[in-house]
Amino acid sequence: MKLPRLRRARPDASSAEAQLELPLLDPEVAPTPSPTAPAPPGTQQRTLLLGERPLPYILKRSSRRTIGFTIDDRGLSVTAPRWVRMHDIESAIAEKQKWIFSKLAEWQQREATRVLPVMQWCDGATMPFLGRHITLRLDSPAGILLFDADSNMLQLALPAQATTQQIRDRVQGWLQHQAKRLFAERLDFYGERLGIRHQSFALSSAATRWGSCTSDGVIRLNWRLMHFPLTLIDYVVAHELAHLREMNHGPQFWETVESIFPEFRDARERLKNHPPTLLPTF
């Protein structure tokens, strides 16, 4: 459906699965790769001098018909048809240099100013839940795990000497339980709007995807979406349900998303600007 720009998988019409990826693998914002870093198998590490600025990039040859550009955690990658000359490839890079350097600079500035939160798994710690911050309390007057929505307090019913691992496991289990309930409700709600029903759904712990949908109707949603406001969860749900109609990210796909979630553009923008590094680490 990245928390940096949302990266969308672009399977072809025969693809069995469509995915909404975390912006952790943002195609438009990533660091400049080290010229000494080893290139992946089947690729070449090259450097193009643009004026006085060296631009390292990874070149991969393929059977595609056009030259493609990707910027991810390795920096710039260029995929070009086998028959295209190096001169033409580097001319194409030069034409895109303003965009490339702009996005690399954006990433570097964001990384320089980002302050990563340190999650303290203890009594009194706070955690994002459905777009607001809730407070963790070890004790529980009722002796059971209990969430008080009025006070935004999650009472874990753990002893004062509970370990970090015990607290983290209790919170993760609670979040996943809440995710199962809420995701099922939202899938039914937007599925009814679309006039379609998913075959089944499961929680995902994927490091690089918010969700995925297979052609046989199986949807997976990342339980860590529970940190976000409901509107962002709804966007991912609508996105994956739309893949039951269109297993791609073409114009008809986005029209389908808009038909059941008209505000998807705003939600997509908000989601892509919230990197996973700003979420609690479990």
C-alpha cells in the first residue's frame, strides 16, 4: 500500500500478487551509494561525472524496452535494454540529473535531522495507537489487560518487576488482537462499497510492505498499521481490495480506489511521509 515516499509494486497483468510497500524502499529518496559498495549479481557499479559531480549508479541490463530509473537504499539504479548503447544510457541519466540530485539531497537532509525515538518498554511509556499516544501501565485494578479509551491508558496486568521482553510481548499481542478485529471490519465495510468480497485475510509482519493481495483473493495487512490514524488504515484496506479488480497500478486501479476511498491521495501522501523508523521497534 514504507513511514519517504510510498513505493508501489508494479506487477504486470499476469502477476499473482500486488503489494503496497513500505516507503523504507522509497524509489525517489535514498542515499548516494558508496562507489566501493559491491553491486548485486548481474549488475555493474558505474560512476558518471556530471559537471564536477560524480554520480555512482548500478546498471542492469534486461529485456525491457525502455530505460528505467530507481532510487532505493542503494542509491540510483538504472535498468536498460541490452541493445541500448552506454552513451544513450548516460545521456538519459544526465537529462534526469536535476531530479536525481534533488531527491538524494532530500533524503540526506531528512536523515541528518531525523531523531529516532527510543521506545522504553516500562511503566509510563507512551506509544502511538490509531493516531494518538497511549500510556502503558503495568498494573491493572481489574487484574486483566484493559484499554481505557477515555484516559488513553493501556493497563497490561503485569507485575512491577516485569521484564522488557514481557512488556513488549504483551503489547504486541494486544496490538495484533486489535488489528484482527479492526481490519476485518474495514475489509467488510470497503468490500461492500466495492461490491466484492475477499477470500481471506491475515496479519503480516513484513518489513517492507503495508499490505498485499493475491489474485485468488487473499489479503495480508501489516499489524503495525495500528499505530496510524484510521484514515491511513482505510487507505491501505481500500488499496488492497481494489487489487481484486485490478492486479496492477494503472489508471483503472486508481479509479477503483477512488470510487470507494475518494480521499486516497491525501492519505497516500501522509503515509509516504511517515517512515517506519519513526514507529516503535518490537
